Amino acid sequence: MADTASQSRIEELLAGLNAPQREAVTHGDGPLLILAGAGTGKTRVLTHRIAFLEGTGMARANEILAITFTNKAAQEMRERVERLLGRRTRAMWVMTFHAACARMLRADAHRLGYTRQFTIYDQADARRLVKRSLDELGVDTKRFTPGAVHHQISDAKNKLRDAEAYSRLVGSYFETTVADAYRIYERELHRMNAMDFDDLLVNAVNVLQLFQEVRDRYSTAFRHVLVDEYQDTNAVQYRWLQLLASEHRNLAVVGDDAQSIYGFRGADIGNILSFEETFPDAHVVKLEQNYRSTQTILSAANAVIAHNREQKHKSLWTNLGQGEPIKIRELDDEHAEGRYVVGEIERLVDEGASRAEIAVFYRTNAQSRVIEDTLVRRDIAYQVIGGTKFYERAEVKDAIAYLTVLGNPQDVVSFTRIVNSPRRGIGQTSLGRVIAHADAMGISIWQAAAHADQVPGLGTAAVRSLGRFMDTMQDLRERVEQRVPIGDLLESLLHDTGYIDALQAERTIEAQGREENLAELVEVAREFDATAEEEADTLDVFLQGVALVADADTRTDDEGLITLMTIHNAKGLEYPIVFIAGMEEGVFPHSRALDEGGLEEERRLAYVGVTRAMRSLYLTSARRRAVFGATQYGMRSRFLDEIPPQLTDRADEPRIRAGVAAQRPGSWASSSSSTRTETAVPAFRMGDDVAHAAFGAGVVTGVEAGGIVVVRFAGDGSERKLMAEYAPITKL
DNA sequence: CGTTATCATATTTTT
DNA sequence: TATGATAACG
């Protein structure tokens, strides 16, 4: 490794890193803990370290395992490493926990009684199966919702407790019910040759633990294991990492305990807090210099997080200067809050800010609606991150389920999904008979359906309908065996099964949208076909890949779009200008978190939110907010009070120094917003003819409280609710 | 079997 | 306020 060319390449690699970053990058063998505060360049350190290991010959590409939580992060990491190294890195395992486990399991799941085409169930599939398990037990699924039960099961799995271990630990009636459901659920999953997300991890650990030769194979192969966002790992992931790093002990983890916000999903902050106890010889590096935010923002974040007990002390600093104070505004209600936020956005854009630089965060998705309404009214383009995801859309899931059944004939959940979609006249009763018959005979659902005439009690219409359906499926399966490209397969599938026809028959805008989504899915498949190697079993590789993709990276950096999202979704991102709305007790911190002792995690969430901001930060709250229809009065969030006043500009309080206070004595928000809406009400009456800038001519069909008028528009016949004062409407 | 009406119910969610 | 699930009806 000592030739001059590579020597200079390494120097280049290290140039521009600060001292602790360089220390982390160049660390040799042995466990390494990198405590990286927000915005301190942790991805940089990770990618440079990988490049360093490879560049110096300390590890070859196929000896490196780099783990992330999201596909996006994995993709980005690979790209950055490739840019640093100046070459492709196909042999390197840079992927999510789940993808790595799925890949291992495709090779070794047969040892646990699965085939390599096992199906991966997402949360919705899993919940459906839990429901069936509960039904089998005769449990009232209203008292014990499948969601809650699945959450409990998932939690157990994440702690490496199987059904037996779980049942030994529990006492309450709810828990014993869960234990019974857990047992049936596991049995069913296995019988269907299916795994849920948690199983990917659990079964990977099982394979490694039960089969010495498998463990040896992987633990020898991976000379260096690197993990991103280590604070979010749970017990299974921890165990999996331990097994893989057992041979070389080169485990490098990067994380920030202050950003652990997925405890409700089983993430164990203890993994990072006790890393040094687990690995007494661990080298620890702290990254505290932040390259993102102003010192004011960092000081606020530091001050808030200081209120937590459980933490590794860190103190973020920057040389970017103080910057402007944090603006804290208290408004009357959520509408006034929305108007304030949008008003500020308009002002900032007028002053030259790009819309893409602005983000609005909130604690719960429900909060987005009011803000969206206001943005629509003011005609400001925006995008919401996190809504319904591409792969969770019904039509996409249907199409995937069709493919899944072709590969895995035992998969009852997928079969159930597609058998009557589009409508074929095979209802619950008929399907139930087929399933019961399959169970009784010990055959797959596919086989039972293929011989529908032998299913007892099935009506002639159902037999005929099933026969037609299975004929189509049989033909499609032959095409799978002929290795038809997946794009083509999918396309003919959608036509042969009548799916497209049914959508077209609907003649609605939504159906058209669904068709477009399906076209996009075909496109995804075509891309896969184009890049796939000439290997066997491409269908299951495609399906398992698709199952592990959350959203199709819809996050666009479109120039003209304001971005709205929950704070959870904001982790890892940065924006010059950030608004956090709903800073009230009960909303943020969320009431449910308060009940369950999750205050520290809420505070970490606040820390994450605040540290996303580069230049300007706005924190807003509403004195009054409609929650589920009813008005609630919430106190300002405690997190606001944890920010030292000298860092803030609070318009609702007399400021210590003159200036702002002189210009606005008293409450700024209450006087303006409430009076404005009330004066606007009498302007419109039922029956008034009006004109709207965008929708055209219409007639007022109703007047509601809060200055809202209902207008039916002549153009498209639609009826819309508009804010009289803000909507661009005029009386004729 | 499919449609409609009513009622309960309501964080956050990388895979 | 909105959605989703079940119950009753056609």
C-alpha cells in the first residue's frame, strides 16, 4: 500500500477532515464508537472510513459490511464511497439491515424450512394475518385490535423472544391472548413460507446461531462491519451485529444517542449508551463541531437536550457565527398558526428565499391538513413527505401480490388479496371454504383453488369463476418458468387478469391515477430487468427487493416546493429555514408519550427538529386547537421554556430589551387573527353569485362559522369550502 | 355477493 | 373531522 499514488490518494482522502473525524476514519482494528452530534459529518466519516479501509488495503471490498436503516442512506453511502474511490463497489455489502438479512436468508433459509422464494410481509399484511389468528382464537378484534397485538408481537421479536419465551413471561389477560395469537401467527407465517419484517432479522440470527458453518462463513468474510444510526438499533440487530463481528471484532458504529427517536419501535438507546461496557477496549471518538447551523440554533438544541438524564454528554458548536434569534410565536388557534406560518413563508420568498429551502415540521400527520389548506389557499406549491407511499397503494400491492402468488403458491394472504380483485364473484364465504379445504387436506391454497370442484360446499358459480381465474394464473406461471422478463410478465398479468379493464371501466380520475401508478410499477420492473444479472430466480429477488422499499424516493428537491413532514421524517435532513408547528403540551410532547413515560424521547425528537435548521428557526404554538373535532386548550410546550430566552425572539412576551416590545405591546397574535376572521363573515350570503380566480363562476350554497363560505362552482360542479377573507373570490 | 349506512376510533413508523 | 370496519340490506 506504500506506493506513492495510493499514498497521495489517502492524503487526499484525509484532507478537509477535522481532527476527531480523521481519528475515526483512520482507526485501525478493534471496536470503534463514533458519537456524532447532529450535523457533525457522520456520513462523511463513515464513507471516508470505508474508502480508507479499502484504499489502504486494510480490507477488500467484499470484506466490508456497511449497514444503514434506509435504502436511501445505503444508496447514498455507496455513491459517495464510489466517488471517493473512483470505481464501482459491487462486491461491497452496503445495505439496510433488512436487505442484508434477506440476502443471507435467500441462501440459507432452507435450513429453517423456507424456500428461497419466501414472501416478505409488510405491516399491513402482517396485521391481516394477526387478525386471522385472532379470529381463529375467537378473540374480539375490537377489544384487541390486530394492530396492537401485532405491535406486541413485533416488540417481542425485536427482543428475541419467540412465542414460547413470550408466553412464559406474561401475566395479564391481554398478554396471554397475545401469546396465543403469537403462536398461531408464527405457525401460519411458516406454513405460508412467509416472513414479516422482524422475521428477517430474527431468522438471520437463528441461522447464524444454529449453524456453525454459516456463522463461520459470514464472520470470517466480513473483516470490517460498519453501522450507521446505531442509536436506533434494537436487540435483534445488536445480536446480529455481534455474531457477524465475532471473528474480527472490527465493529465501527456511528450514532447520536440524542437522536434516538424510534424507541416505540423497539430501538434500544441502551445499545449505544453501553457500547463501552460491552466492548471495554472500544475506541471512542466524539464529533461536536457542527457544519450546518448557527450557534444560536445549536445552543438552543444543547439547552433542550440537557434536560434529559440518560445521555452521553455532547456540546455542539460551530464557527458559522451566532445568526438570528429563534422566533417563537404563540397564536390563537391552529388556523391562525397556519396563517402565520404561511404569511412568513410568503414574506421570506418575497425577500428572495427559494421555496425549496423552507420546511414545516409537525409532531403528527393530522396537523398537516390545516397548513396544507392555508398553502392551497395562498396558492403556494408544496409537497408532503410521508403520506401514502407508492408501494402501499392498493393497486400496487395488488400487482405485487399477483406476482407473489406466482412465486409462492402457499401465500394465503396474497392469494386472498387478489382472488377477488378485480371482482370475480368469489366472496368471503367461497374463499373461506377453499382455505378450509386447503387446511384440511394439507395442500397449498393454489392447489386447492386449482381443483375447485373438489372443495366441499362450493357453489357452481364459484367453481366456474375460480376455474377461470386459476387458468389465467396457470398460464402466467408457465411464463414465469420460461423466464419472461418481469416487466413483460407484469404487463400481461395486469391485462390477462382483467385488472386494467376493471380500472378503465371505473372511468374516474382516481382509477386513472391508479393506472398511472401501475405503469410506473411496470417501469420499475423494466429497470430491474435491465440491470439484473443472468441469474436464476430473478422473480423472488425482485419481489424481496420491492418489499423492502418503503417509498419510491419521492422526495424531490424541486425548486418551487415547500416541504411538509413529521419530525420523524425529517431526521437526517437539513433546511435553511425551518418551522416547527404545534409546540404545545399534549401535541409536542405528545400526550400519549407523557402517559407512557416517553418524555425523554419526545425531547430527543425536539432536538432532532431544532437541529435540522441551518439559518432560521420558527417555533409556533396555538392556544386553542381542534383535536378530533373537539376544541382543546393546551399550554405552551415545555420545550419552548427550555430554550434560554436570550436566544429567542418571543413576540408574545414583553422582551427584556427594547425594540420588539416597543413595536408590539401586548398580544400580537390574538388581536389580529381573531378579529379579522369575524369581520369577514357578513360579506357573503347564501345565493350570492361569486367569481373565483381559479375555479371561475359559482354560487354560495352555505355560510359557516369562522368566515367559511361554501361555493358550488359552475365549471366542474364541485362544491368547495373557502375562507371568505383569503380565498380569491369576489361577489358579483 | 356487493352496496350502503352507521359507528367507533384516533402518535410517531427507517424496513 | 375523517377514516375504516362491521352490520344490515338489496
